[in-house]
Amino acid sequence: MARGSSKGSARSAISGRYVTKVAAARHPRTTVVNSGSNKGSGTAYRSAISGKFVTKGTAQRHPNTTVTENG
């Protein structure tokens, strides 16, 4: 895949580091693929499993499958 050929980036919910699209495909339950930038303010929490935004309490209970996004 050519670099920058598709929009978005993949991030590991466990380490918080950016990972390749191949790694994200290999581990879909623990990675979140972002499309675009976070233009909001504040902190948001997203489930790596469902892709939905979750509460802070849910993020604290499930740290390995939740990504924290700072605005």
C-alpha cells in the first residue's frame, strides 16, 4: 500500500501508539481507525471494539480496549 493512499490512521488501544493498517486489520478488537482529526475540545473516550464513544467510567474499567482522544 502506498503511503498516504487512504485517509485516517490506526491507533492501538493498548499502547496508544499509531500502528499500520495491516496491524489494525490483524487486531480489530484492540485498534481504532480514525478518519480525520479531532477538532473538538475536551477529552473523549472511544471503544476499540464498537467504535462508539463511551463514558469515562467505562474507559477506566476497560483500559485495554478504550482509546482516549484529547481535543
